Amino acid sequence: MIGGFGGSGGQPTRLMLALSKKKLKGLTIIGNVAGISETTGYGWPKNIKPVDQGIFFRTGIADKIICSFPVPASQNPKSPIENFWHNNKNSVEIIPQGTLIEKIRCAGAGIPAFYTSTGVGTIIENNKETKFINNKKYILEYALSADYALIRASVADENGNLQFRGTSRAFNPAMATAAKITIVEVDEIVKAGSLDPNNIHTLGIHVNRIIKRRKNDIYP
Amino acid sequence: MRYHSDPAERLNKKQIAKYATKFLKNNSIINLGIGIPSLCAQYITDPTILLHAENGVYGFNKFANEKNINPDYMDAGGNFLETNKNMVFFDSVESFNLIRGGHIDTTILGAFQVSKNGDIANWMIPKRGIGSIGGAMDLCANTKNVIVTMEHTTKLNEPKIVEKCEFPLTAVNCVNKIVTDVGVFEINYNSIILKECAPGWDVLSIQNITGVKVKCDKKIVFMDIDNV
């Protein structure tokens, strides 16, 4: 799982770059807005070359992606995920964003499945169980977990308690709860007990490893 | 913009966006999609209207000056935001609780096609074969008031308001209102009802570029584009 919302804020860019260089094969990536920044600059300052989840398909370590936003509106130039999709049409699974985040939340919350009206009457409903509840149709969707979650936060304390800034929370807190191993990239690590206990966004028990970014990293 | 058979100019994208804001009610919470809908933000002057973006914020009202951006403050369209004291931040779980829970009053979206029963297709062009759903299915399926802003036809002057959408659907039976570059339409009881025409346009000219029978319930008024 890769946290954030596709823009540079909230994305574990350093962890993604490190992972993309590893000699691995056959990874499944679970993202959200996954592959639009590299070709459009979505959510990135203009003076920096954007990194998005397409990097895992350019280096060939991934062979499947589950996300809500794989490609930008324009096909020119073609993004790495769109190029990958051309030869692997069944390996790009597109899920409505609210269903995707709820699948992840459920995985972390011990709920195996849930009903949602999102996608009723569309191709999302195909081959899925449905049920009428109070005369309204709902689709049964299943929880989605991962082996690893790479997430990004603003500050961690030594116990792994996390705080996020602004809109950089997005998918990060839910993903932290839904993976066997959660690795967080942070701007700052502070002493245990120095964060306000009333104001912890992600609990330390969900975090396995903390990586501190360099000061003045070129990537925001 | 004007095709040779048009009786008058069609509105530009900014005019469509500005006109759509006329239909927003005070004290409501609004989500704006990418494209023409995102242009609506600059025309909303009512301070009781809250803008929501699905990446986890409401209460924003301005894009940041390019020299003063912070990637931690962004809307769902990837635009950086100027911060203000009314903004509230939350994660994607809460953001979609707001959407699925019906707490968003109005969503304004673009569309490739809208059918007369209010189905909307806006995420994939069949010829391309791949597209992005993002939050559009959640918003359309769960928001009380769905307004589509779009150009009335394709670049080849083919209707985008149709009997039945040929493009893959985003949601069924959800669109309440369509604001295009030639008119304002309501969808009611499986009918497209023309409420207002762009200046210089008439029912017949609009009918000629619409894929379904256009009904009119009373005397049509011209869109007052200068006084929104």
C-alpha cells in the first residue's frame, strides 16, 4: 500500500524511490490517485520532477495495481501505468475511491465486508453480490489488506505515534492499520511523550518502522 | 464558440461555471469536480457555502499564490490552497463518510453523457479503454443534488444529452440539473425539461443538438449571464 493522495504532500516519496530500486518482482500496488503526477504535475510544485506510483511499473517490480485513479484525463504523453495496462488489461483494477478507502479501513478494523450503494448500476456491480436494504440496492464489498504499507506523516514520536498536516492525511491513517508491516516516512522524530496525547492522528501500535527524511530534501 | 447552424454564441466555460453557482443554496456543503466545476469556486461569494474536497478538507475558498505554495494544503484537483481559519482537515475515511452519509448537499461534475433518466457517464471513453473513477461514483450515488456542467455537444456537435448513455456509467438516476453552454435543464420523471436558454437561443435550436425530446414547462427565460 502506498499512502497519500497522489500529490507530493502526504506521499512517501523517498520510500517509493527506495522500493523502486530493489530487486523485487511481482508486487501488487494498492494506491489511490496512483499515476497522474508524472505526466501532469498533479499536486507537485512546478520546479520539481514529480514521482508517482507509475515508477513501480517503469522499473518492472510490480505486476498489478489496485487504485481509484490510475491514469490522467489526457493520454498524451502516455503514463507508465497506461503503457503497462495495454499488455496487462486485467492487472489494473479500478475501484471507486470511497469503496477503496472503506475496504482498507475495514481490513484494519476487523470487518470482513460491507454494503455500499456506490457503483450500483455500473460495471463495478458486475459479478458482485447485491442486497436490497430498506428498498435501496447495495453492493457487497470485501476488506482489503496488504503485507506492507508505506505511508508519510509530518511528525512521529519515538513510540510511532503520528501527526499529519493539512490534507496530507488522506489514505495514510487507514493504510497504517491495514498492513502487517507499516513503514512511515516523516519530516521529524520527537521524544516519546512530547506529542500532545489528545492530538495523535495515528496510534503508535500501527507503526513498525520510522524513516526520517533529510532536512531540506529536494522532494517536498 | 459558434457552429454554423447556431442562432447565437454558446457560453464559454467560465460563463457555464459562473451560472451554475446560481443554483447553490446558502448554508450548504458543496463538492466540485475537475474541469468546468472547479472554475465555480471563484464565483461563490456566499460565505455560508462550504467547499469540500475529497482528499480531506472543507472550508477552503482560494487557491494559493504560486510563489507561496505548501504541498500539505491541496484540493482533490491537485490545486494548492491558501489556508484560512475556517478550514478543517480530515482523512479519506471521514471524507467518504461525509459523502456516503449524505452530508454533502450538492456536487457539481462534468460529464461525457447524461441520459434522460439522470444516468451520468463521466469516467471512461470506450475507445481508450481505461479511465479513472476517483470519487465520482461515490459522489453521484450519494449526494442529494447532482448538477452537471458541460458543453452541450461534443466537438463534432453530437449530443451529450442522450436517451441512453453508451459510455460506461458513473451512476444511475442521479442527475438533477444540467447547465450547458446553451441552456439550463432539469431532469424530472424521466424527462429533460428546458428551464432557461442562453441569450439568442430558442427551443428548436436546442432540440436540434439534443439527443432526447426536450420538454418546456412554461415560457422559457434567457439565462441572465451578467447578473448571477
